[in-house]
Amino acid sequence: MSDPNLPDATHDATLAEGPLPPPLPRRESGQYVGRPLGEILVERFGVPLGKLGEALDGQAQKKARLGELLIAAKVCTPEVVRQALGVQLDLPVQEVIDANGIPDGVLVRVPIGFAKTAHVLPLRMSDDGRVVAAMADPLDYAALEDLRMLLSTDVDVVICGAETIVSAINRAYDRATHHAEAAVAELEENQNLSDVAQSLEEPKDLLDAEGDEAPIIRLVNSLMSQAIKSRASDIHIEPFEREMQVRFRIDGDLYEIIKPPKRYQSTITARVKIMAGLNIAEKRLPQDGRIRIKVAGKDIDIRVSTIPTSHGERVVMRLLDRSSVLKELTDLGFSKRDFEAMHLLIKRPYGIILVTGPTGSGKTTTLYACLSKINSPDLNILTIEDPVEYQLQGIGQVHVNPKIDLTFANGLRSFLRQDPDVIMVGEIRDRETAEIAIQASLTGHLVMSTVHTNDAAGAITRLVDMQVEPFLVASSLVGVLAQRLVRVVCPDCRVAYQPTAEELFEVGIDMKKLDGPPTIFKKQGCSKCSNTGYVGRRGIYELMLLDDEIRQLILKNTDAGTIKRAAVRKGMTTLREDGARKVLAGLTTIQEVAMVTADDMG
């Protein structure tokens, strides 16, 4: 089913010819009811007539939906298209759904599979016995009729976005599933736990699971489901002498979730190992595996690692949402100067661009955003990664495999025989990889890669430490981007206050240079942020562009501090300075920036 948010050409044509078919309730209360969607967008919502004409031409050629084409061309937003559709059909539009307010008696009569497929969700009962339901496509008469049959009553439609409906479906239907805490309680009642982990096949979607599964299976499923809803990047299952605990890593910090009974430790571990295709009999050696599942409609790839400890096997699961949308370069949080500079760097025909920072600082996300920006049919782009985290359409991606000697260096060497224009190397770890990357850049290729250093200048000295000749570094490197991630303060519960001069000094802000005491925010905690005070993370950046002066310093084998000071004189914003700007903009807190830039004295 195509995106139901956006009416297609046949819907528009039907409305232009005459009254709608009978299943849809209509009230002739306005001059726009029944008129073509395009006319409404022009007259009521200010869409330029020329842009509408271009979209209609594209609609005839591509057989795509009018609203979809207008949104893709950034002529109007999905919200505007929904509002126009509401005007056209004389139906209310709703942008937010309170999943907790949906009566269970209405919810249980509509299967979750049908609700997700048709993008429909019953919301409430009206006083006259009718059901009010949200629909992304109110002209999907088959789905509307099926919904009437399931509910055995008439339905009043409100228009809502497809993503909003699916999110509400997951929250509403999940109320009936077993949460992790309930599953732990049921473990006490099961007397055959040694066989629980040897269960049959997994359900297609963990939220679709029936209630008759073994408690251990429900526990593991619930942990994965809750981790996804909590935006966790990792699940840690940790054994200790007298207990075991499960923790989630959310926005970079670990939070304790539950403590299952110690006696079920081996069964829980075995369950995870079976799902990951690991050897459950081998408990003395580390093992690595993968799980591919669906949770709340999302395709999730889970990398599983086990290691033996003195109190049993420790399991860590890294969660990767493969259905998530890659970030655009404009969404990463660059300052205007850094964004324009990065845009010019990735358009260069040759040279090396390095992204540096510790593990988990978002380097791969930045590189993917750069590749997505320049990806086009006239470029041959190849990547070698460990592992391949996102599938990029139109780009050749290779996963390193040391067991068969497919290393970064060997893969990169083979790439040069594939006529590439742009090459991305997951990480430069040794001299061999560095020298091949440099040679590739000097022979007319744009190379992007990562290194692990604290700041941009440190990346240069790291290459020299790998025994790469300074003249090769100076002649090939065009830019180095250092980055960190800071947590974004929750907009729903943040508290505004005026900081002291001492607090501002922690992030390098001189109160005397400001017009007056600024108003910034500190965390508090609410239900929407799981009482952490933060929701999501944002990057802070330090972009060093190489010019003749800095190249001369590299040739002289100058230390990183001198190179950094020269770059700052040329206009480079340090990590701490960029973090300070985001504090003043209300995005994060002084404590966050001070913590992640503790080694940045610039």
C-alpha cells in the first residue's frame, strides 16, 4: 500500500467529477468540499500555481501522488497536505493521538496487523454509539468498510499522519503485552525452565506475539521491545556472584532496568544465544552473532557478543534500527561556517577527509550523511566497513572479514581497480591502510575515513605516529572534523535559569563578553524522557581546514597543540566553543558540554 497520507491522481479526479462514493460521510458545509486538491492547495494554502503545474506534470509522468510530489519538492509540508485533504473532504484533521486514552473494548476488536497495514486506529466511542477512528487515507473505502465490519458500527473518520498512527498503534497495543517486570514475576511459576530457551520459531513481530509463550521467551522479547521504545543502543545482561542485572544504554549512559532471579541466568543467556545462532554448549570462549527481528514494526539488527566471566557469561546486544532514516548533512547540527566548509570539502574531486573522535561519537553517521549528500548516478562510490551498518542505495559496500584476509588495507587496494570516484574506509588503523588511502587521494580519488583522536589536530600527529611521511600527509589531507555527542535537554521538562560566571567559565564562556546574564536550561526529568532529563543527542564539531600555513607546520613535524592554535587563528571553532554555542541556544546543558570536552583546553 502506498503512503496513505497523500491522495493520488485518481482521488483528485474523482473529486473533480462529482460526489464521493457513499461509504464516506460528507457534510456540504463549505465552498471547497469536493473540489480538486490542487485548487485547494493554491487558494487556501498559498501553493504557487507554477509549482502546482510542475507537480501535475510530474504526476502524469511518474504516476505518483500529487501531495507526495509537492512534499518531495519542498513546496509544502505533509501537515499542509493533510489540512487540504481535510478541507476537500470536510473531515477533521488530528496531528496527535493519545494512545492511553483509547478504550480497550474498542481496541481488542481490531487486529494489530490490520491496523498497521491499513493505517487505521479506533480512538473513542461517540455519544451516539459510533466509533471515531484515525485514518491516514480516508479514501481507502475497502479499509473503512473492513473497520466497520470489525466494530459492528458506523465510523466517523479523522485524518491523521501515517507515522503518528503507527506510533500510536504500537503504544496502544503494547499495553496488552507483558512488560519485562511482569515476565520476571512469571518466571517463579515455571517449573520446566531448562527447556524454555529451546522454543520454536519467533513471531513475525514481537508486539504481535500471543500470550502463551514460555516466560523466558516473553522476558527476552520484552527486553528487546522495551529497549527499542526507550531508544536504547545496547542491552547489557550481566552476571554477578549473587545476582544478575539488565541495563540499557540510552543516549550514551547506562540505566539499570531489571534484576532477574540468578537461577535463571543460564536459561536467559541460552535463549539469546539460540536466537543469535551461537553454540549454547560453548561457555568458555567469547562468541559473536547476529539477530534479525521486528519490534513494533521496525526492522532491527542486533549484534550479540558473549564473553565468559567468573560468574557466568556476560551478554551485550548492540541494537541497530535498519528502518531508521539516515540523517541529512543539514540535520547534524553544524554551524553555518562548518556546514558550508563541509559541503565544499565533500564536493572536491580528490583528497582525504578525516572524521575523528572516540567510539560512539557519531563518526559513521557523519560519513553516511556526507555520502548521501554526494551520491548520484554519475559517481562510483565504494565503502569498506566493519560492519556495514546501513544499506546505501547505489553505493557498493564491503564488510571486512579478517578470517579470509579481507582487511581495510586489502579491500582498499582492490577498490583502486574498480574505477572509484569516492572511497569510504571505515577506519584507518595502521600504516598500510593510511598509505594506500593517501596514494588513492593523490591519484584523483576522494577518500573519507575515521581515526581515533581527541581533536582535529591530533589526527595529523596520529598519522605521523603511524610512520606515514609528513609530506604525504600534508599533500593529501584537505580537512579534519573532530566531533562529540552531547545529550539534548528534554524540551518538555527543562528548567530555565541564569547561570553564574563560574558556571559559564566551565565551557569557556566569558560573561563580560555577553550583553547580560544569558538564560539557559538545566535538566529535570519527566515521563517523556524516562526521568533522565535528556532526549536524544546532538553533535558538537571542530572542523580544521588545511591551508599552506598548516601544511608547512605538518612538514616541520610540529606538535598538535601548535597546529591547533594556528587553525584557531584561521577561524576554527573548537569543540568546547561549539558546545558553548549549543548551551546558549538551549539545546544542551553546561554539564554535558563540560563532560565531553574535558580534554579540550582550546
